[in-house]
Amino acid sequence: MATLFLMLGLPGSGKSHFASNLAKEAGAIWLNSDLMRAAMFEKPQDMTDPKLRYDAVFGAMDHVARLVLQVGVDVIYDANNHKRAFRHQFQELAHEVGAGTLLIYMQTPTELSDKRASERPVVGHQVAMSAEKLAKHKSLLEAPEPDEATVLIDGTIPFAQQYASFKEQFGKNWGEL
């Protein structure tokens, strides 16, 4: 059975670092919202309406995720995934195509994730974030519910240790998917 892995965490928590490395280890498809945005829009101003840009990017990611899961390949959906309601929609999407879901919650001290996010280099559509934007992300993040199979990953340790922890926890959660 394919699995839809949903990344959860604040900007700068290490979601993309973990997700890209996990995709290599697991042979999964990595869908990253920053990369998708950069592929679809050469410049952010190419589509001035942020809602239309958001809908286009995430509509494309959702479509690709569905197609890949349908053929039995794991997908790592690398976006903030802050809201429970959105995560429940992904659970439904996965269920419709016979896949499971697993939430990967990056646990990184707020001070460190803020520092990383505010100092990161500008690459594609990934930009350094202001204190205001970071505060908005913090206010939106909703912790996992008991019905969400969740793996907790320490965003401060090297990937090899993160991956060992992931494999240990994922095995425990497999029956819940």
C-alpha cells in the first residue's frame, strides 16, 4: 500500500531537508510547494492574485499526489500543512485511492526555526521570512489529533539520526495507516 506522508512544522523546522532526504531513502516522490511554485511561475508577480497562485500550486500538487498514489508509489507532500481540516482532506484523498497517510511533525525549537527561516538564502520562491510572517505561521499551526498517525522528528539532529527515529516510529504506526 502506498503512503501519503504529510510534512508538518514551522518554516525553518527542517521539513524540506528531511523530506528530500527521505524521498531518496524511500524511493518516494517528493512534492515541494516552493519548488512547484517556482516551476509554475517564473516570478512571484506572474500571478498577482495570491489566492489564484495558491490554488494553482496546491491544485497541481494534489493532482500529482493522487496520480502517483494511484499507481502505488509513496508521496511526500512537503508544505506547511498547518490546518487539521486540510490534513483530513488529504486523509480522504489517500483513502479514496487505497493509500495510507502519515504525518511527519518536525519538532524544532521556535528560536532555531525562526533563525533558519529568517536567514535562509533566497532560492526560487523560497525567501527569508519576516517576523510578522513567522508569527502568522505559528498562529495557524494546529497540533496533530489522536486520529492522525504521527511521527515526531527532531529538527536539530543529522538526517541519519532522524531517519533511524523515523523507521522506528513508522513501524509502530504502520498498523494505524
